[in-house]
Amino acid sequence: STFLAVGTYTVQSSPTQSPATPTTQIVLAHVYWDGGSTAPQVLRQAMGNGSEIHSLARTYDGGAVVATNQEFYIVSIDSVQMQAFASTVMVYECEHNRAWLFGARGSESILRIDISTGESTSKNLPYPLPLQSTAGMIEGDVLYIHGFDSNGKADRISLDLTLEGSLSSGRGFLNFAFIVVGVIMIATQAYLMVEKAMHLKKA
């Protein structure tokens, strides 16, 4: 069987570098092992920048996605694709085979990556991210993010994925338009009722 091994590799890159501040790299490797007495064999490996692997998820087709504090990796049975996207939390959405990347507290957008194509799309948040994200999950059309606010208190926010993007996109625009039209209709009816009452009073 083939496994994915992930970790960090710390090395003193030059004789002049202080041992107290070694260089750390991310390492991903395809490892084959038949479960017997033969030692596992490294089939291929990739090394990247970063010092922390914060998220790892298995994809629906048997591959994997890996997110670090500096990069994002799409791993298949025979390849490793790297993209230079920094993040603090990744949430994998199995139903649509895509990943969501969150940045630090105060971020004004999140990144959505289509795993099949590798294409990425930035989605604006309705407000700056109020949490330092630590974990996330998807239930239906809602994305939940757990973390800590500016006071260090644990909290959670939810984002409706059907309203992703700006108000000018898809269902978000329709919902916004419905609200605006509804407010206008109510205001118009109220104005007509007041005007009618004033006319009756004068009569």
C-alpha cells in the first residue's frame, strides 16, 4: 500500500547559521510498504517552505490536501502540486471537492480552491474575520469556523456558502434584491395609508 507521510525537516543550512535558529522545511512523501518485514520505501518526496502543517484531509478520490502556514498542496497517487497560499485553517468540502483557506484574524476574504482543476477564487467576507481560526467544518451549506477573539475568548462564526462572494453574485444578489424590494413596498404602502388618512381628516 502507498501512504502519504508529512512532517517538517529542520537543518542548519550553512556553517554560519546559528544552531538556535535552524531552517525548517515542509516535507511530503509517498511511502510504499507491504506490511511485511521489508522496510518502507520512499517513492517520491516534495519539500516546501513553511514551519507548520496545520491541516490535512483525505479527498474523495483517495488523494489528499495539505495546508501549511505558507503553502497549499494537492496530492494524488503519483504527484504533489504546490500553490503558494498561506493560511491558518483549511476546511475540505467533500461534496464539491474543494478546499477553503482562512487567514489570520482581520482577514477580509477567504480562498476557495477547486481540487480537480487547482483553480482558486477569493471570496469577500461580509466583515473582517473576528477570530484567530483554529478549526473548521462544513454542515450542509454552512461553514463553521472556531477560534479565539481579540480577548482570547473561544468563539465560533458561521458563513452561509449560498451567499458566497459579493452581493452582486448569484443567490446573494437575489436575496439582497428581495429585501430591498420588500422594504420599498412596505414604505410605499405606509406612505399611501398616511396620505389617505390625511385626506379623510381634511374631508
